[in-house]
Amino acid sequence: MAAVHSSLHMTRSLHMTSKVLRCRAHCRGTRAPLSSSGFGFGFGGFGGLNGFSYGFSARALFVVGHDGQDHELGGCGLVCSWLSSPSHVPSHVHHHLKRGRALSHHQHALRAMSSLSSLRSTRRFNQSTVRSPGAFQSRRSSSSSSSSSKTLSSLDAHGSSFASPSDFLDQNDEADTESHIPGMASSTSPSASKKLVNYADGMSDEQLKAVLAPDGAVSVKAGPGSGKTRVLAARAAHLVTNEGFMPWQVLCITFTRKAAGELRDRLKTFLGAETASRVHAGTFHSVCARILRREVENRLVLRKTGRTADFVVFDAGDSIGTMRQVLEEQMFFTPKQSLETAPKLISRLGRERSFGEMPIMRRDEVQLYVEAKNRYERALIASNAFDFDQLLSHTSMLLRDDPDALRDYRERWPHILVDEFQDTNSIQYDIVARLAGARSTTAADVGMEGGKKNDVRASSLFVVGDTDQAIYGWRGANVENMRVNLSRDFPAVESLHLSANYRSTPQVVRAASGVLSGQSRGNLQQSRANFSIRAHRPSGLPVHVGSFDDDVTEADAISREAMWLAEHRGVSYSDMAVLYRTNRQARSLEAAMASRGVPHIVVGSTSFFQKKEVKDVLSYLRLASNPHDTSSFARVLNVPPRGLGPKALDEVKKLAAKRGMSAASMVLAFDGAAWEPKGELAEAVGARVAKGIRDFRDIVQSVAESANRGDDASDVVRLAIDRSGFRDWLLPDVGTSKGKKMSKDKLDENMKRWSNLDNLVDVARGVQAAVLDDDDFLREDVSGDADENGGSNTLADFLERIAVFADDSQDADEKDDQAVRLMTLHSAKGLEFDVVFLCGMNEGLLPHAISLNDDDGIRSKEMRVNEERNLAFVGITRAKSMLYLTHHKTSSASRFEGSDALPSRFLDDALRGLKEVGVGDDDTWFLYQ
């Protein structure tokens, strides 16, 4: 390990050798310090040709000889035909630069530098070879262990891999270089002033083995607390610093914005802020949204969908609202019926898309479902909208049906890294498999064209996950993607393990391992035979187990213990969490903590972007951006109230139907004169309604004009709030009749709502940083030329990001530093706490009663029970130092209310690997070591 770490440090010190020549930019015949106009590099006898050092400026390729003079070879252009004398340039460089593709000058220069330093081509390379950090070696040796060994030894033996272009320069030139080469951290920027961390520092052997794994398909099974986020970030950093890839050629896919943010933070410490911002890290939905926005009008496959590039993204709430409109307006449902039916239909539609087959329903339900689904999808087209699922399905369709698009994105991303791979559904797996050239997709879809094999190379795939933490099968995730399908579609996949747990004490790890030991026999147990988590921390406190008569007594004991830990052990309330299987269990816990004065927060309550007033303003913004958005139109036509209730809306819709238009399009398409007292539309709906519509139209029009001017998103949001009259509506002047009638409680509530709108402006103002930090991944080159949004902070940027992240947002109140977190086990995934209470470990709660029913036609009973076991495993492994496990005999939160509830089978399994050592001071808790 010391040798490996030493060799990595050597990559930053090559420029100190006597053979490295000081380079200067050659621009318009002058010798000038290296600047943004170009750069040069040299390595004399080490890697040069006859003592020459090769370099580029924005206008010329030149060499610097031992005489210190520049020898210009010619200008850089669209086609590098000026390389007419191969004898002066190494053949592999000549071949690379002769490629007649329109590239930026920086791209030509950086790619040539990559080849000159014996690194792989940044676009295509021979799949039969793989570049290790210092020397070429075979892609695969006879065994994965020997392959990894060669990788490590090659790093140790060849300390000549280059971490960045600056490694070619004198130490005195390094800071100047990194401030000018696009994509490198600026030494003058605040972010670059922080010392970068070597990604290999402090890594274990198994972590480093994963980071340095050869190209191809690599599957890393990472147990809880094993440092998988660091490994994923270190892998990306390794590709950029030691493998010759540009940062924008690495695509990192996560499942949540929080995970993407953590990954980017890690990358900043390894690469610097600017370089890290160009690594494409985003969620599946954000990546697909950007692909669709780029391609929807350019590719025939997507043009058929009827959307334009300014489409909006419907979150779950928008989808249900659109389905309600369909049911009420086209299928004659009453509002009460649609309120009950719409969520069920959207849920079934999601299951069909995720599982690839229609959910089991009665015959009459099937007829209703099919009709509602077809009408719903037509409504999305009319609104120029994609829902969340369609972001994935249409991207998959693009890659499946358009070989040119698949080729482009494979070339764009030679390396694909995926986090939480066990949680991928069939569509997400298909997207990744196609980009990475899976055996089951390549030959059939892009392998042949006109009888000749396409020149489409596969991307290198690196996935991290844990099949023991697969807990989302109910929403379409397929753990078999990692367990079986990956090895089927990538036969040469290398399987690695991260088994050390750096988070939890041995007592917690033993309890978690005990839960898994009770797994059903067969393939699932066999797949775990060669993997077990092991604790890295020293021995800690015993596991506490409590048994109570009912859930009320259980909740009171947990509240009392939390208070004792805070007062006598100095544990912060924010370092404690109470986890449970269903939201209904929170009721007794909230009551108990309130009665004892224990500060607490229920995580998973209404998120910021789902609050009514926030969604109202967002609807104004979306309507200004997309006048076909009928869902947003219906939501805010009378918000704040302007005399346009349901009856007026019906009249407008009837008038629009006669004209063959949607209500939103008609209102916004006609100028204000049409709604004047004697205008052509005013007479049809009446003067009162016409005035309200005219005022509404003027509001939306003013917001649209601001957005079209390219005003900053925060200014557009503030304009929408001000023009729509939210302040006067929520906080009327105390001197008005409305203000006098408003109660103090109502006023306090409205103050909070107004504060949320102020926060929305702040969120919009912060989007500009997110544009670069999140997933602005369609940059063509390192020169800083942005793609469509140009790194701007427009309304379109803002709407896109909040749409794909709306379901991943947390309530601002959840950030309270001094409160116990109450949350479901699913919400706790990816989190950790010093103290964890896992309550309600009863049969019927955990495992949940639904999982104990017969097969549901999609997943077997065994699969559902095993997923519940994984859920218990996830809950236990959230604990760092102290773990409490509780159950009760009767519960108002269980289907077995009023009857004896058996302790969960998972509780019994957890205690098998532990030994009872006594009871607590108050006889409430049994202690297990």
C-alpha cells in the first residue's frame, strides 16, 4: 500500500526531472507565458522525439528544441491536414490529429497531449487493450486478482503517469498553468485555494482495488458504511487524473439529488471545484431530461412524440392533477370520485412502466384503466409535458431506435459510473446497458448497419451497489439487474467487494449480519455465501432491546430514553433517529415526545416544492414558459381569487373547445383587446369573467416577457409573486375589512406561507450555482463554451431542475439542528445517526402484512418478505454507536389491532449472533453484546 500511495504522489512530481523542458505558448509568432490562448508541453528525452517537445497554441502546433527555439509546424484548423510529415510526429499522434472532425483548438491540443503521454485516445480506443496508470497492459488477465495485481504493480513500477497537463511543467509554472487551462482549477479562485486531496490517501486495499480496476464492466458490492461514495468519486478522479480522460467524458448517475451532491463534494476535494463541475454527476431523471431537451426536436424518433424543446416536466402531484382533469372533463367522474381514483390509476401506470406488464385488475377495471391511460397520455402531449416515467422511457426509446444517437452518447461518455445499482428498474437498466454496449443490445440494435459493423465502441461500466439493501422492488426496482442480468449481458464483468464497515460498532454489525443470516435459502443465500460485512471500529455499547404491552408504552419509553441520552450522555437530539415501517406509527411517537417536551421532526412530511403556495407560483411560471400547460392553467386561474371559479372555467373551456383549442392556449393566444367589454371573446363569457381573464392574461404575459428577455430566474419568480397579488391575499392590510377579520392563527399561518415564497426566490437565485454543480453535462469541450443554457440562470433552467428534484426535496424545517428525526425505514436509506431506535419490530409491521400475503402476480411472497428483511438490515445499519430494537404486543398501527402481535422474525434473527449480558438500570432494556 505504501508503494502504491508513493507512486501516486510521483505523478505530481514528474515536472521536477531535469529532462522536462519549460514550455511557452506560441501565439502569432511570439513567445509568451502560457495563457488561455494556448498551451504547450514538453518532456525532452523522456517522451519527446529527438530532443523535441511538442506543444499547441490556439493557432499553431510547434516544437521546442534543446536550443530553446520554437519550431512551428503549422496552423490548427478544421482538419489537421497540416500534419503532412509523419516523420516529425509519432504515428499514433499523427493518426489521432488527422481525424477530420470539427473540434475546438483546446480539444485538439488536449487530445494530442493525451496521446503524446502514451495515454489512451480520448474518443475511441482498441478494446483489446486497457491503459493502466503508467503502462499498457492486457484488458483482462487470467483472473481478476492477477489483473488487479498488475494494475497495482504497474502503478508502483511506472511512476510516469500524468495527473494533469501541469505535470509537464516546472514547479514554478504549475500555478500559472492551472489558472489558464480550461477545466483545471484556477489557483486564484477561492475553491482552488483549498489544498486538493489525493484520492488514494487513506484508502484500504479493497477500496483501492476497486478504484484502479481495469476498463470494462466492473461490479462492486459495497456493504453499508464501506465508503462506496468515496470509491465512486475516487474512480472518477482516477479516470481524469491518471487515465487521460477529460472530466466531461465521465458520467456519474445517482438516484437522489443528495447523493449527487455528496459525490460532487468528494470530487471537488480530489479535482478542484472547476474540474469537478465538469464531471457529469446527476440523477437518472435529470440526465434523461437534459438528453430529451437536447434531442426532442432533432431526432425523428422523438419528434414523433409531439413535444418541443421547451417541454415541462410533471412531478407526481402534477400527474395526479392531470389524471383528475381527464376523469372529470372527459370521463364524467365527480370531483370526489376523481380524487379517489386518480392516484390509483397513476400508481398502476407507474407499475406497468416499471415492470413491463399491466397490474392484475378486474375486467371492468382494465377497461377504465386503458381508456384513462390513453386520454392521460394525450393530455400530456397537449400540455407539451413529460411525466417522470416518460423521461426514462423516451430516453430508452431514443437509444434503442436511433443508432446515431447511441453512437453520439457512447462517444460522449467513455466511462459510466452508477451508484445504488441494485435499485435500477428495467428501463434504467436498459439505458445503462445500451450506453455501455451490453451483449444483449449491441448486436441487435447497433451492431450492423448496411451489412457492415458500426464503428460504435462500448463505454466502460462501473457500478456500485448492495443487493442486501434492495428495498424498492414495490416501485419497480429489480435487484436481479445486479445479481444476474449484469453478468449475463457483460460476461467479462469483474466482481469486487467492499466488506469493511467503518460506520458501526461490532455489536451493531453482528445484529445486522444476524438479520441476513435468516435469509431464505436458495439463490439469494448462495449469492451471499462469499460476502459478509465486518466491523472496522472497536467494540462499543450493547444493543438495547425492549418489549412493551402496546405502541403507546413503547413510544413513551423511547421518548424517555432519548431525553436521558441528551441530558446524561450529552447526545444531541439531532444525532438520534426513530425508524418505523409505516407512517401511521408516527402518531404515538409524536404524542409521546410532545408530552415529554422532546424536540422532534417527522421527516417526509410535505416537501418545500409540494407546499400549496409554492406550487401555485410555480404554476404561473410554468404557464409563462409553456402556454399549453392546461394543468397549471386550471390550478391558478382563480389563485389568488379573482372571480373565476369552476363555473367560469367551464365557460372558458367550452368556448375553447368550439375553437379547437385548449383553454390555456385560447386565453394566452388572444391579445388583451379580445377580452375588453366588447371584444370577440368577452361577449361569449360575460363582462365579469372577461375582466378576470384579462387580468390573469396580463399577469402571465408580463412574466413570460421577463423570461423571454433572459432575466435572472429569481427576478422572474419575484415578478410572478408580486404581479399575481399573493402578498395582499396572504397578508392584507390590517386596516382593510379582510385584514380585520383575519384571526391571529390564520395570520401566523399566512406569514409562514409568505416566508415560503420568499424562500422560493432565494432558491431561484441559487440555481446559477446548481447549473454548473449539478449536471450541466452537455458541454462539448473544455474550452468553456457552454451548451444551450450557457451556464445561465434562466426561468427554463430553474423549472427544469426543480421539476426533476421535486420529489427529492426535504422540508426546510427538517434542517433543525436540535430535534430527533422520526422517519420511515425507506426514508432513512443513505443516512446515519449516533443513536437509532428501530421500533415496531412485530410480525405484521416488519415484515409488513402485505408481504405475508400470497403472490401478487408480479413478485412472489418470498421476494417480498426478503425485501422486508433487507429493510430491517438497512434500519439497523443506520446506527453508528447505539442501537435500540423494540416491539409491542398490541398496536393501533397494525392490522392485528387488539390481538397478540408476535415479535418480528427479524428481531429473533438479529439477536442470534449476540449474547444477553444483563438489563438496564430501570429494567426497561435488555442488553446484548
